Amino acid sequence: MRIFEIIVIVVILAVTAGMIGTKKNRRLDTLMLLAVVMAVVLHGVLENYRIQMAPAYAAVLGLVSILGFRLVRRPRTGQPKRYAKLWKSLLLICILLLSGVSVYASRLLPMFTLPEPTGQYAIGTIARELTDEQRDETLSAEEGGKRKLMVNVWYPADPDQTEGKPKEHYPSALGEAISLVFGLPKQLFSHVTDIPTHVTDGVKLSAQEPSYPVLLFSPGIRSTRFQSMSIIEELVSHGYIVVGIDHPYTSAKVTYPDGASVYYVPDPEFDTSAELYNHNVNGIAIRTADASFVLDTLTEWNTQDPNGLFQGKLDLTRAGIFGHSYGGATTAEALAQDKRFKAGVSLEGGFWGKVAREGLTQPFMYVMSGTSAQNLAHPEANTDPLIYEEFTPDLKSVMSRSTRDTYYLTVDHFIHQSFTDIALLSPSLFANGLDPVHTVDISRTYVRSFFDQYLLDEPQALLNGPSAEYPEVSFDPAYTHKRP
């Protein structure tokens, strides 16, 4: 809980104790009224209100009403006190219940702090709308529109460029995404917009290197390009430029600079697994084209950049791609379709398209959660839609047909969403027994190690096998192959 949230709870309890344990006194009532009002006002001004504290706000409203009534009511004498104990008992029970619910809700969905990135660079960003004039938008109900993406480019900056400047916060799109994925009211996650990242908008690109390797990030279905900021920040702090893509109609919510928004459109129902499979092949083809279009745009920016930041600074000979879930499937297919991507990481994605038939010619790492691995090992009892019947044969095909190094890692205690920042958002609900900081550290460390080895030519001991620092991670020898 934040400091003024704690203060509000303490003041509520102290005022309640004062009302119950002392005789009625106008001066004391005035002081208690001022204390509770001041505490909740300061909390709102300095920290912003949030829904997890709503029961406490209700308690404040009740206390203010009672104290206000006591102050304006004319004193009476000789009144019977037979209900006084009952009234005080009910008041105490209500206040304790409301305060307890707020404390529990605030701990369940805490105001967390992103772990510090470990690299030398600070982090800058710009957001841009990109329109592919060569492609019609086929997922919209309206005809004639062109495919429009929203991207954020996160890039290395010098620390003195960001010092003292305001940091970007998570956008409301993250709350929309969590709401869609878990079927929970989005209002529960409205507080994410008060959580700062380590990113500063619009600062200069660092001049420490003549150019920087580039990574594209594709988020999961019903998600957002901001879902895995811990990984993105870590990569950028070590000298990568990362471009996060929101894919209209499969991302949770894509908001454009003019204020217009495009929302996720659910898949239709299919009678057979084969029909769903073909639908996903088509969906991933669209996302793969998005990734190639973004890379085309970056190539243009490298020659003439309208942003005034990246001209000549993008090392597109060292371009990679990574993604989670549907974004992981996008990663695998983009590697198969576009050889400009030199390496890729799929965080528990599928294989839909050319990649399933032909494998890959670039280094590739696949990371699976322990929960999904268990479901995969027991298909007869599996009810998880993430594990579909074509997955295993496609996985075997990709890993056996690939001609470069492949890795297949499993992370015990991980669930499908562990590759995002969800463990930080609610350790109680989503960390699955792991320390939440350790959870995001696993993902960001292995992703960076892979790209350091294959884009920067820096050998990584972490990729040689099990690590004492990360005992949850295991390498599958059937699919992990170092090829000459």
C-alpha cells in the first residue's frame, strides 16, 4: 500500500476509536472530522484515488456524516443510552470490515514498482501511427480502409537526458487487456495508469554507439504492446532499439492520435480443430505482414527519418523479433517469411503457416510455461485451449527442419501470462508461488541472453544449460540443438 493509503486507514481506525472510546466533545469531533477529511484529500491529490480503496472511502463518508451530524445536532440531556453499546458495536464492525476489505484489495492488486533495468542506458520512446498503403484492412466491417498500426519505439538514451524529467506511466490499454484476458472488470485495473515505468518520452537517442540493433515485439491476442515492459526496458537499457506493435482487431485496444480506437474482435466459433487452425493461419499471416511492414518503415527511417531520431542509427543487419502467445506465433512465422529477421524468441506461441512446414534458417528460442508443459504431457486431460491438437506435430516439424540453433525451455511455476508483467500486478493471483521480481527477471534475462548471443555475437553461458540462479528453467534435449 502507498503511504497515504496507509495513513487513511490509520486515521479511519483512530477516529472510530475516538468516537467509541471517548465522550462526545465538539472540539474533539471537529478535530476528528478535519483529520479524516484531510487524510483522504491528501491521498487523492498526492497519490490519486483507486477502486481498491473504495470501501475505505465509504468508511470515510460514513464517519464524516456521523461527525457532521454530531456537530450540528443540538446537545440533549437525559436521553436513554440503552442503544449506545449496540450502535458503537455496529459502527466498529462496519469500519473494521470496510477497512479490512480495502487493505486486502490493495494488497491483492498493489501499486508495484517495475524492477530497475540492469543496463547502462536510460530509455526514451516515441509513439507513431503507421499506415500500410499497400494493404487493405480486411478485419474491419468497413470497406476501403488501409491497415493502420500503432507502434512505440523504445530506444537507448543517455541518463543525463532523462534525469529529472517525468516518466511515462502504463496506459489504460493495459487494464483493458487484463480485463479481456481474465474476464474481470477493467475498473479493477484503472490504477495501472498511476504506475510509472522507466521511460521518458521524446528524449534524444544516445550517441554512444554509431547504430543499434533492432528488435520487434508482438504482443499476445487481446493484449497490448505495453504488456511486457520489464523485458522491453531491460533490452533497451543494454543497447537495443525495441519496436512494440499493436495489431488492430487482435490487440485489446488500439488508440490512434486522433482519438479513434479499434477494439479486439473475438474469433468466431468453429466446429472442428482444422477450421480453427486455418483461421489462425490467416490471422498470423496478417500479423506477419504487419511485422514486415514495420521493418520496411524502419528501413525508410534509416535513410530519411521524419522523427529526426533514427536516421543512420538503426542496424538492420542485426534485426530480431520476439513475441508472446499469438505474438510468439507471429515471431515464428515472421522468421520463416522474412529473412531480414536474424533471430527470434517465441514466448509460448503456436506455429501457423510456412514455419510449420519448412522450419527456420535463423536461430530460434521457444519458452514454454510449466503449466502448459504439464497440459501438453497429459493431452487426455487437457482442457486448455492454448494446447491444440496440431501443436506437437508442428513443434516437432519446426525443430527438426530448422537448420540453425534451436532452444526449447520450460519454466516451472510459470503460467501462460507469466511472460508479461502480470506477476507484478498481483503476486497473490499470478506469481504462482514465485517471487514476482524473479518471475519477470527470468523472462527478461533469457530473452536478452539469446539476442546478445545471436545478434551481438557475445557467447552466453546461460544458454549452455541449467542455471543455479534460475533453477525453474530446464532445457529440453529433444528440441535444443546447437548446429554448425
